[in-house]
Amino acid sequence: MAPEGVHPDERLGVDDMATRREEEFRQLAMRSQAQRAAAESAEPGTCANCGDRCLPLAVYCDPDCRADHERRLRVRARQGGAAR
């Protein structure tokens, strides 16, 4: 099975595969950093997504808020926008 965005008949050279893999790692690192920055910027006890009160050391008030925030970060990363 071909990776996402790659035609199954496409044949890549070693350099092209390395470049593609480097871009995948870069995107993953940028997404991870954006999530950390969002978590660090939220006040303790305040959800980083909706702003509601939550447990003192929690970043999100529930798993749905976390999923929603991570989805929005992925969309913004694909669109080349800011992390927040």
C-alpha cells in the first residue's frame, strides 16, 4: 500500500524517499510543538480548548475538548496558519 498522497504506481529514488520522510518528521515535530505551546500557554486549571475550569493540573477538561483542539491544530498546520 502506498503512503498517503502517493500514487501506487509512483517509484521514488532513495533521495526522494528520504526527502519525503524528512517532511513527514518535520510536520510531526511542528504539530507536537504546537500542542505543547498551546498546553503551556493555558492557565493551570483552565481548558486549553474551551476555557472552562478543569482539574488544577489538567490541560483539557475532557477527551472531546482535547480531540477538538488537536483537530483544529492539524487543520491550521496544513493550511500554514498559526498554532493557536
